[in-house]
Amino acid sequence: MDTPLPNKIAALALAISDDTLANSEDFAPTAVAALISIRDQEPLSIGDIARIVGLTHSAAVRLVDRLEKDWLVRRQRRVGREVMVEITARGRRRAQQLQETRMAAVDSYLGALSPEELGLLDQMVTRMIQRRTSGGNDLEHFCRMCRRGTCDCGLHDAAAQAPLRIEA
């Protein structure tokens, strides 16, 4: 693509990530994603956490160790050879705070758009996400920080797999 658009989108994505983590110097992006994922899908095995967050199994073990040390998660029980991880009340509050900070960061950028522009952007972003996740293989990884239960991304619906037409 011979336009500055890809660079602008990459810069915007990084700015949103930076804004989300601005007051969370003790949290790496993988820790944020893990905490939110555990909150929304608990209990999760360490193997599931590794797959969802995109870490090796040994890195996920170390991540769970750090989260457990901070009383944000606890190892619950074993299911066969898998150790299950659940979130603590403190972890639930921290995950909610991180999720709210993330949404506020996004809202601060979307506030520059008119309702019509927001509608068009929503259609275009939905189309890009559907193309990226059409195989379904990385949907869980892609949506690792979605607001489960109240997620309105549309990717989890069977209807979302239908081709999307953008009305300009």
C-alpha cells in the first residue's frame, strides 16, 4: 500500500496500547491479556493461557507465578496434568480497571468522529477483523481482551461470518 494509512493505523494501535498501560508500569501487555482472559473464562489451564496470550508454556507458567505472587490469580486444582488458574477478588478488580482504562483510551480517539463516521468506521473495522479471523483459528487470541459477556464485536456470532457489504 502506497499511502501513510498503514503507518497511521499502527501508530494509533500503539498509542491505544500505551494509554492502556500508562498507569500500569508493573503490567506487560501479556499480563493484562492474561488477567482479562482468566477473569472472563475462568478457570483456565496454563496451556490455555499460553495459547490465548501467545506465550510458550514455560513463559505462561512464569506469568502465572507473577500474577499469583501479587494475589491476582491462584492455582486452583489439577485436571489430569493441567493446572487450572482462577482469578481472585483483587485480580477481578484489577482486570476491570485495566479493561475500563483500555475502553477509555479507545473512546478518547473515537470522540473525534461524527456518528456517521463512527458507523462507517465500525463497518470497515468489522470487515478487516472478519477477514483476519475468518478461519476461526486465532479468534480466541484476537479477542483475548474483549469484554466477554458484554462483547459486541460480532465475531462470536455465526452471522458475523457472512460477507459484509459497506455502504459508503
